[in-house]
Amino acid sequence: MSIQLNNVEFCYSKATQKNILSIDSWSTTVGDRQFIYGPSGCGKSTLLNIIGGILKPTTGTVSVLGESLDKMNSHQRNRFRANNIGYIFQQFNLINYLNAEENIQLAHHFSSRKKTTKVRDKIHYLLSDLNIKSDDWSRPVGMLSVGQQQRIAIARAFVNSPQLLIADEPTSALDEVSTNNFMSQLSTLCKEHHTTLLFVSHDTRLKHHFNHVHEFSQINSKKEQ
Ligand SMILES: Nc1ncnc2c1ncn2[C@@H]1O[C@H](COP(=O)(O)OP(=O)(O)OP(=O)(O)O)[C@@H](O)[C@H]1O
Ligand SMILES: [Mg+2]
């Protein structure tokens, strides 16, 4: 199993005790391409943050790539994420004043992977593969288009060859042609790296790119307290 959730509950505020997540059981197998769709505010990003170890569940168990995230402290979860998970955030979380190479190098720096000069070759390979022109590699990413930033965020997510890629609505700002290009580039990279893909969006037109499709409310089965 790549991901196994059991009896997971999560609420942001202890005061209100309003559960955003209440999941009996959900799992994915290595190599799956999973798509979860649901409307704005239903809890998609919250779920990804739990699986990515950014948030800890209020109760329940979260196993990712065989490790129990619910038993780790935040430092251990951050380290685990840096080493094993590629994360494309809803807002990309690129550092605007750094260029593409520097943004990607930072993700490599935070991992425990051996630091070699070969990483530059890998970054250049990924950027070229994602059709970012070499002239743009050294420009601050804040000066690039949203579509270019989105592709740099994919390159960053793959630099450590993650076993799991989490993508939070990465196509929301793209037109149809750019979305299709993005999706095929993402699928190709996942196949090349044997990466399990967990992708959320409100856009059900993306369904056909995946081999498992779920409505968020099917996974988040229990209702609010
Ligand atoms: N940091 C936070 N503190 C308190 N409540 C939050 C926080 N982040 C999100 N929420 C609430 O949790 C619920 C789920 O939010 P979440 O961001 O997971 O939704 P989403 O499905 O990703 O939405 P979108 O499609 O708009 O990105 C929302 O009601 C939101 O207001
Ligand atoms: Mg969200």
C-alpha cells in the first residue's frame, strides 16, 4: 500500500470540534493514479495535508509508504515529506525572488539525498522536458507566467524522484490546451519515476487521466458532528 487511512478525523478548531475530515478507511496501491474531486471548501487540501504530513489527524492512523505519520512529530514528518513525497501545492509555494533552478535545488537541499553535482543535470533535464526554455531558468520565478510556474512546480516535485506525488488543483489557472499538456507531462513523469499520483481538483473533466476516480464525499463518509 502507498497510503492507508483508518478512522481518520480532523478538526481545525478544538473549540468548535467541527470535523472537516471523518474517514473510516481509504487506501491506494503503489503506482495508482488517483483522482479525488469535490467542490471548493469540502476538505480536499486538508486531506492532502494530512497525507503529506503537514497536518496531523485529531484521531486515527495515517500510513504513507509503510511509515506511520500519526506517530511522528512535526520534524520527523517534514523530513519524511522532503525525502519521499513530491508536493505540488495549490499556490505552488515557489519562492518568487529565486529562479527556477534555485527553487528546485532548495527541494533537493532539504532532502537527505546525497548532494552531487549531477543534480544540476537532473534539474536541467526536468526543466527542458517540461518545455521551460533555458533563458528562463535563471529568471526569478515571480517574473514568469502562471503556466511556467506550474511546470517549475512539477520539476521541483520530481527532483528527489518521489515515490508519491501529491497534486493540489495544479491546473486551476490553466486553459484547456495548457491543462492537457500539463496532464500528459505529469503522467509521463509519474510513469518514468514509478510514482504513485494523488491528485485533487473540482474539475471533473480531468477524470480520464486517472485509473481511480472518487468523489470526495464517498471517501469522507461520516458527516459533521
Ligand atoms: N487553517 C484553517 N483554519 C480553519 N479552518 C480552515 C483552515 N483551512 C481550511 N479551513 C476550513 O476547512 C474547510 C476545508 O478547507 P480545504 O482548504 O481543505 O477545502 P478545499 O476542498 O481544498 O477547497 P478549495 O477547492 O477551495 O481549495 C473549509 O471550510 C475551510 O474554511
Ligand atoms: Mg484546496
